[in-house]
Amino acid sequence: SCETDIQPYPKTNSNIGIDLGLSHFAILSTGEKIENPRFLISASKKLAREQKILSRRGLLAKQRGKSLDDCSNYQKQRLKVAKIHEKISNQRRDFLNKLSTNLIKNHDRICMEDLSSKNLMKNHCLAKAIGDASWPEFCRILEYKAEWYGKQVIKISRWFPSSQICSNCKTNSGKKPLRVREWTCEQCGSHHDRDLNASLNILNEGLRLA
């Protein structure tokens, strides 16, 4: 361990709202959309193949009455599978650190939803993708870097209807199914991209709370 003197980043007088998602990892209130790299899903075929080999070698060792600790082929394959998991973890950590540092450098206040991944992962159709996105780790990294560099992360309630409110006239048009990616406000006629509109609402609510 070591001691370092961390200097705060200069103020930019810029605020930003972030809507986290799956088709895109993050949608910023500036209009920028950050692609979701999907590291685990990208490596899933290779990982499944190597895990299948590992399982076969484990079964073969069991049939021969050998301990897995004494089976060199099994141990070699176990290390190969472990290295794939390690690479996925390193890729994800690198992506989250680079993105969080960029956001902290360029914005003074970062507004985002206080999501509960544990509840969201109860949806078995989306659980793997949500786990791969690693939203809680991203939020954790943002928070400690904000504290280091003199910036602020503002979390709004997960129940705030960011996707239902028109960011232009503030009219709540009600809940919309996930398949609806764009919609037009009946009150003011503004046409919205669902995720961009949500990030703008998150920014406005975060600044109101601040």
C-alpha cells in the first residue's frame, strides 16, 4: 500500500444526467450513447466450450476413481476456464474505470437513478445481461472518484418516473412498455427518444434535489 496526494479536478460548471440501460450501457443527457460492450456475452461461446471440456474431464476422472486434485488434465482445463473469467473481469473493470474517469473529469454533478440490480435480476430473461452490465460496480466507482476529485454524484429515487415524464412540458403520460423506444407527448407535441428523455428528467430531478 502507499499514500498519494490526490488533487481535485478543476470545476467545469457542467452537469449531466445518466440513464443506465442494456441496449446501450449509458445514455447521457448530452445526447451521447455509450455502447454496452457485453464482455461476458461476447465470450459466452468460448467459455461454454471450455467449461464443457472441463465437465467432461471431471466426469472421466470420477469414472476412473481419481481425485480431481490428482488429475493434471482437469487442473489444466480448470486454469484455462479461470483465465477466461479473469479476462472478462479485467475488460469490464477497464471499461468502467475509463468511462467513470471521463465523466468525473468533465462534469461537476452527475445525476443517476438509485437502481436495485438485485430486484431487476429476478427477471430471468434479463438477469445475465444485467449482471454483465455491472451497474452497481459502475456506481461505486463513480462515487469514490467523485469524493476523491471534488465532484458530486446525486442519486434520485428508483421510483422516479423518468421514462413517463415529458422533459419539455413535464407532463406525465403514464407507464410505457419496454418495446416503446420513441414517443410523442400529447400535451406539447415533443417527440422523444425514450432513453434520452429519461436522462434529461434524471438530470433535472437531480439538480432539484441538490
